[in-house]
Amino acid sequence: MLSRRTFIKAGLLGGIALGAGGVWYGATRESAPAGHLPGSTRAMFAAITPVILAGSLDEGNGPVERVVDGVERAVAGLSAAAQSELGELFGLLGFYPARLLLTGIGDWRLATRAEIEAFLDGWRLHRIALMQGAYAALHDLVLGAWYAQPESWETIGYPGPPEVK
């Protein structure tokens, strides 16, 4: 049986740990100018883009950077509420302890394709709908940014927008 004294000590230690984690998160959270993604978020999208678009991207970093730029434009065009929700998701995925706990990935720049595939599949098939929704947001942002680019249209047989006469 748990004594009252042990329960109070555990509660105080838990509160201190949560408070310290909040201070650490606030001190290490990366900020970016309005309309731009923080560097850690750009690194995350640069890592997951080749996995989500497997077989569609040309070799090299150029197409990946264009997709990341497209994601940045797409997020900037969303409502303030949607930007806030995505900001919370991006903040979690940019914060090392949360990222490691939620994805199993320590550093996006060093993550292997297999690690990223495992993380994405785990979220896509997760039993908690919130995780599935987070996967869908990442997936849809990458696909939307890719298919908004004219160089991707050929792969799907889209001739481009009709000419206005």
C-alpha cells in the first residue's frame, strides 16, 4: 500500500520534473520569422519527403528543398488556428526528448530511411486517432507541396492548367 507521504513525494517530484521539462522546452524551442518554418521543422520535412515521395523524386537535394519550400508556403496560407495546431506538432517533433519518445528518431539529419519509414508507418497505423491525424497532416503537406510543382505533373499525366483565351 502506498503511504500518503510517498504519494506526496512522488507528486512533488513529478511536478518538478514536468516544470523542468517545460522550462527546457521553452529555452530550446526554435523560433522563426512569420511565414517561415524553423530549421528543425525544415530538417524534418527534408528527411521525410524522400520517404513519402519514394520513386517520384529525382536524385539530389534540389527537389526536396523545393518541396520543403512548398510546405512552408502551404503552412503560411493556412488559418491561424491550423497554423497553431501544426506549430504544436512541429514543436514536438523538433524537441529532442519528445521526438525520441514519439518517433524513435534522435536527429532528423542522421535518421536512416528505415527509421523514417518505421516512424511514418507507426503513426499511419497507430491505434490512437490523433497520431493518425498527425501522420495525415505531414503526408498531405508533403504531397500537396509536391503536386503543386509543375515538374511533378508529368508523372501523373496532368497537362497543366488550361490556357485562358
